[in-house]
Amino acid sequence: MLADRQIEVWKEEVFGPAVASEILLDTHRILEREKSASWLVSGGRDGEKVARSIASSPLLEGLCLSSLHIFFADERFSHDPSLLNVSQLSPFLDVLKGWGMPSENIHPFPQLGSAEEGAKAYEEEIIDLGFSKGCSVSWLSCGPDGHVASLFPGKTHGSGLTAWENDSPKPPASRMSVSMGFIQSSLEVFLVAAQKEKREIVEKAVRIWGDPLIPATFCQGREKSAWRFSSLTLAQTF
């Protein structure tokens, strides 16, 4: 059973801090009842906006980062480190490590011989680490075509914990991703969008459910489905 969507719209200037505060407060609460917690993090402009706001939030202080693990929603298949989500999120990750997160708690996708090999190896890692039942909190950026992670409109992605793509509509063609099934196994899922060019797709997404042509419409968690947008992407306040 998945939680109903909770849609909130924030003014652009407070969007990042508002979402970051909610994620951090929820993580504090989860760690009060669990021995460990995990985040599934997303790159892209909106995912990075949330990450930057978390990194600068006073709520980060006191969070038991030694008990928190970081997984990635997707990754480009490339041996050029500058193109990778893990590299683009490195300032955020460095802040977490500075606050006490062990490097071994950060789990990037491996770059192996192919996107398929990397995705399958990541699935094995998720299972071996004991997180096959999902992450605590996931945040995913909604693309202007409605994609999330590297799950693109109209594509079939299988039923495992991870997926791979060799014909992405966005370069590079080869990508690795967690599956929608793994996303939906999260306790909490945050779908975020804060760019003006995403307004059309967000206005469609909030009115429909489970449309394969808009993968974002599947973004729900078991306990919380938090759809958080800036006023640039959705005018109506729900």
C-alpha cells in the first residue's frame, strides 16, 4: 500500500530550504526508532538544489550521520568522472563526511564494462548491505519530460531493484538507475521540481496517476508521498 500524494508549493526563494528541512526532520524521527537510515539521492538541478540546502541547514547538526547511508537514484555510464552525478554532488557529500559520515556509507553506482553490468552489481550491493526493502527517504527530480532517475517515458525497465538504459533520450545514451519498484519501496518519496520549463509536465502529473508516459506519476512511498514544487512550476497551492 502506497501513501497518498501530499502536494505543496513553495515560493522559489524558500523552496530548497523548505524541502531540506522536511527531509532532515523526517530523518531525525526515523533514526529515533531505527538503528540506521538511508537516503536515495537524485542529481539534476533540482536534486542538487535540495542537496545544497541540506548541506547548509542547521538541522544537519545532531543527525547521526554514522548511521546514515547514501544511495544514488541513477548514474551516467561514463569513465569521465566530471560527467557523473556522484561528482556533481561531491560538495554535498564532502559536507556530510565533514559532519561525520564514513566514506564507506556512500554507495555510488560502479563503472564496469557496461551499464547493464553496473546496474546488476549495484543491485547486488543494495541486497548485500541489507537495503533491498527500500530506502528511508528518497528525493527525485522530475525531468521536463516527466522522467525520474533514468526511467524515461514509455520505456520498459524490468522488475528488479535496478535498471539500465542504452538508448536514453538524453546523452549519454547509456545509464544506470534504480527501478520504480525500488523507489516505491522507500518509506518516504519526495518528488521535486523547481524549474520554469517543468511547469507543463508538473501541471499534467498532478492530475493523473500511474501513466507510463510520465514516470514521475508513479513516485509514491510507503509512508509518505511528498510532491514538493516551487511557484515556478505550479501556480496553484493545494
